[in-house]
Amino acid sequence: RAKALKEAQFQVFSNDMREEAVARLDLESDLIKALEDKEFSLFYQPIIHLETGKVSGFEALIRWNQEERGLISPNDFIPVVEETGMIIPLGAWIIKTACQQIQAWHEEFPELSLKMNVNLSRRQFDQLDLVPQIKSILQQLNLPGHYLQLEITESMIMRDVEAAHKLMLELKALGMQLAIDDFGTGYSSLSYLHRFPTDTLKIDRSFVSSMENSVEDHDIVETIISLGQKLSMKLVAEGIDSLEQLKLLKIAGCHYGQGYLFSRPLSAEQATEFIEQSLSSPIAFESVSTGSD
Ligand code: C2E
Ligand code: MG
Ligand code: MG
Ligand code: MG
């Protein structure tokens, strides 16, 4: 009986596996084609200085517009791109495209000193030639490193603290800034945090979105902000989508924010218009509507 049961389980298991494997293979070959056919693009979400309402920079967010499937979320394809190693060429494309965009904005709006945030995936962080790769992109474009801020997560750092520390110092040596993304959702050791050469903490959206209704999450946000302030780090709140959240974050002393309240991620053209508009009138928070969703 035990043997029959095992076989039955195996049968189910392997059918599921086969389906999953086929779906994955499809996705993989679609991804390879997508790189060739240039189906990827970067969108840019403004990061707002909360005190002044001015745009301080943008976070580059990848989009995949696929013929049959339509717009696919990075949460769905970044993991596959990572597993297959395709993140290495795609990651290089992301960094280069983001660099070209920030360079164009610096030429058009030199007085704004805008920064570009770029997400790094784990595999890129572990990539042996990440530093020379970024260095050569900066050199090719003649772009100062401080225009860029790289976003990494707690788990990427904590996996091998010593190696991560060394890499972060090398990235800093190129002039780039470093942000810890989704802060509060991973496990970083607080004792390491002050030793790391990180400049910015990005407070995860999950805390921000529930801080109005949950005393606990409000406390967590306040605690992250005072921790960041003690460590002289910049604080960015992710996913602000209401005026109430904005008010609470300003009271708590958060410096920057991004979220649908200010703007969704925008195409390069739309983002340029956003900058132009913000020049004539910095975002008047009182008049910002919470949108339709
Ligand atoms: P993330 O780096 O934490 O990016 C923030 C995500 O929150 C983005 O989703 C953004 O569109 C979304 N968001 C911003 N404000 C709001 C808001 O007010 N409400 C809601 N509901 N969502 C908001 P997106 O673009 O779908 O990206 C998801 C994740 O995929 C990113 O999370 C990041 O981890 C990854 N990702 C995106 N682009 C790249 C990339 O170029 N490279 C790598 N390695 N990962 C990327
Ligand atoms: Mg990010
Ligand atoms: Mg984030
Ligand atoms: Mg997040």
C-alpha cells in the first residue's frame, strides 16, 4: 500500500512538475526573444522631497510588454530571469538605460541634480564583474557615479555579510549611493547596519499602507525613521497613496516619499513632463487627489 501511495503521489507530483516546466520553458524562450525584440522598457517613479514637494529623483522600474500576454509584472518574470542567468545581460541593459536617462535629464534640467535609483537583483549582486561592469558604463557615458543610487535588500546583504560589505565599499568607491529596499521585511542585523556604507533606508510599502489603521505599523514606521535618523541615513517611504499617510510620515520626520499619491511609474516621456510641471509648481500636497484606485 505504501508503495502504491508513493507512486500515486509521484504521479501527481510529476504531472504538476511537467506543466510547470513547460510553462517555465515557454516563459524562458519568450524572455530570450523579448531581449532581442526590445520588449522591455524602463518606467520611472518620482521620489519626492516631502518638505518642499520637489522631485529629488526617480526609481527605474522594468516593464515587459509582451505581445500575447500583455504587460507582465516584474514580480512575475524577475525570478525566472534570475534563475536562468538572463539577469546578467538584462541587468546590464537596465543600468545602462537608466544611466542614459539620468544623463539626458541632467542635460535638460541641470539645476535639479536629479538622482536615479536602480534595483539590483540578488544574482547581479553576486555577479563577479558587477563593479567593472558599472564602472565601464559610467565611463562610456562620462557619468558621475553620484547620479546613481543602487537598491539592494536586507537578505542580499545578510547572506554573506563580509562579501556584501566589501562589494558595497567598492560600489561606494565609484561614487554611487546605496539604499536598502523594502526595509523592515527582511532580517538585517541592527548591529551590522551602522557598519554598512548604506545611505538610505526605504521603508516597505506594507508598513506605510497600514500605518493609518494599525497602531503597530505606525509604531514600526516611527521606529524605522528614528533608527535611520540616528544612523544619519536618508529615509524614503514607499507606496504612499493617501494624504493621511503623507501627513503621518511628515510628522514622524520622513524625508522622501514615493507612491501613487504623487505619481505612478511613468514612461520616460511622461516623466519628463512630470519634471517640467513640477518646475512651474512643486507638488501642492493639499490639491493632490488620491486617484481612482
Ligand atoms: P520595489 O523595488 O520595492 O518597487 C516598488 C514597487 O511598488 C513597484 O512595483 C511600484 O510600481 C510599486 N508602487 C509604488 N508606489 C505604489 C503605491 O502607491 N501603491 C502600490 N500598490 N504600489 C506602488 P513594480 O514596478 O511592479 O516592481 C515590483 C518589484 O519588482 C520591485 O519592487 C523590484 O523588487 C522588482 N523590480 C522592478 N524593476 C526592477 C529592475 O529593473 N531590476 C530588478 N532587479 N528588480 C526590479
Ligand atoms: Mg526598489
Ligand atoms: Mg521597494
Ligand atoms: Mg517594497
